[in-house]
Amino acid sequence: MDKIKIAFFDAKDYDKNSFIEANKNGDFEITFLETRLTSDTYKLAEGHDVVCVFVNDDISSEVIDSLASMGIKLVALRCAGYNNVDIKYAYEKIHVVRVPAYSPYAVAEHAMALLLTSIRRIHKAYIRTRDFNFSLNGLTGFDLHGKTVGVVGTGKIGRIFIDICRGFGMNVIAYDKFPAADSGIEYVSLDELWERSDIISFHCPLTDENRHMVNAGSIAKMKKGVALINTSRGALIDSEALLEGIKQRKIGAACLDVYEEESNVFFHDYSNHIVNDDTLARLISMPNVIVTSHQAFLTNEALTNIADTTLANIKEFFEKDTCTNEVCYKCDKVATCKQTHDKKCF
């Protein structure tokens, strides 16, 4: 069998290193492309069997048609989320696989790192002491012990975050459309979660249903001084409403690893450029906002798991004409393919 040819979009150095190591046996021919996959760049995939994409690549209906017309058989997501893929449109045109779990510990730990950095003013203290300023003025934080944290989404990442919070002696409440049975988690409605939580952390996929779940209305129901943590998808939060909540002193802290308009900004160096996104610029300027550039996943363990699982997905698909980690609209209404009706989905 000829080597499987992979067009690898939005490639960064850390991607290359992990995938080169995972492909050390040379089973795949990988072309690393720095550009994102869009309707303007899809032609770079010509002559390949697979496109490998990340969170900010655009797998729209137009791109799906273009890839299929060139004979691309598979879209391999090297991430868990797939909100950037038109899954329904892809059905019967092109197969889509993902990495459902690479390191839930990495993301959950980053969420807690953001929270601790924010409420204990560690980022400000670091900058001060670099200038030999050892004043404590303005650095007062608060204890996590005894505070109530609301966790939205109790999949693998959410439940690990819950374990971390319990280790700090926090009271945990949660919301999930599909509560985990016999988990010992106190599930509440979203409205109750907004009202009771001192801290709210998001660990759920982005869907049409929960887009902008944090908006002017939900913020109005939250406690004054609430801290928000988002390491999932940016569009869970209406950025303009968030900004207004901060200005009104309703939101005490925002810890963001994601941003709803991040696709043309994150993963790039704009330190010598003017960023045209006024909302992002205003958020970053706020003293109680911390923004990291979608790096919660970025650990050695996660990168290794992503590379190994992605290449295993591709190999399984081409050897068996099916894949355990396929995302299929028909099987479970835009959920991971359970392959309950046929050997393969189409």
C-alpha cells in the first residue's frame, strides 16, 4: 500500500515535532502547511488523501465540496471539538474523525492556573518584582476554600476540574444537559448555577444551542464579583456583554483561554502590529482580565497523545474503512459515531 498523504494545515513547530516523532516509522507522508484551511487555501491539499486540521481551520460546506471534488477522503481533526466543521453537510461527502481525549488534565489544570493567577494577582506580582517593586498594595486576593464553583459541562475535563476544586475545599455545583449518573455531583439548572456561583468554569462543546450562553441576561443573574473561566470555546461567551459586565463591576474576574473571534489572532505574533479587534483589545486592557492564547491543551503529554491518536485514526480508517473516533451526523445527531447501523456510516 502506498503511503497515506496528509496535508497538515495551520502547522506550528510544536505540531511538527510531535507528529514527526509519531511518524518516525515513515508510514505517512505529511506536508506541513503554515496557513489555515479556508475556502482560499484548500487547493494546497490537492494530491493528498487526508487533511489534518485544528480548531481555527474552516471546514465549511464550501470547503467540504472542494475537498471532496479533489478526492480527499478524510478530515482528521487533531482536537476534540468540531464546531468549526459543518458535520451535517459533511455526511455522505467526506469522513471526519477527531481526538476525543488527549489530556483532560492539561485543560483542567490550566483552568485552575488561570483562576489562581487572577485572584491572587500573581501576574501583577511577577511584573512588580521584576522591577524590584515589593509592595503588596493592590495584591489582596481571596480564599478559594468554601467558595462555590459552578461547572458547566461534566465530561472528562469538567470532572477533573471538579476534583481539583474539591481539593481546594470548594463547594461544587454543575450543569450538564446529560448529567453523569452516580457521580456524586450536585446538578442544578443554569439559572441556579448563575445565581449561586462565586466562580463559573466552562467545560462544554460549542453548539448552536449554547452559543452566547453567557450574555447580558445571564450576567444579570450572577453574583456581583463573579469570576468566569473559559477554556472551552470562545463563543460560549458574548464578548461585548462580558465587557459591559466588567465595566459595571458585576464581573470580578475573567480568565479566558479562548475568544469568539480568535481565529485570525490566536497562535500568531502581533506584538509589532495594531490589532483591529477593538473588543479583544479592550478586554486585554482590563486589570481583572487574563487572556492566554488557546494554550490550555499545550503540554508534552497532550501533544504526544494528539499526534498518536490522529495518526491512529487515519490508519484505522484506511485499513478498515471505518474509525472508532468518527464524528457522524446520522449516528447520534452530531455526536461521535457509534456505528450502530452499519459497518461504516456511508
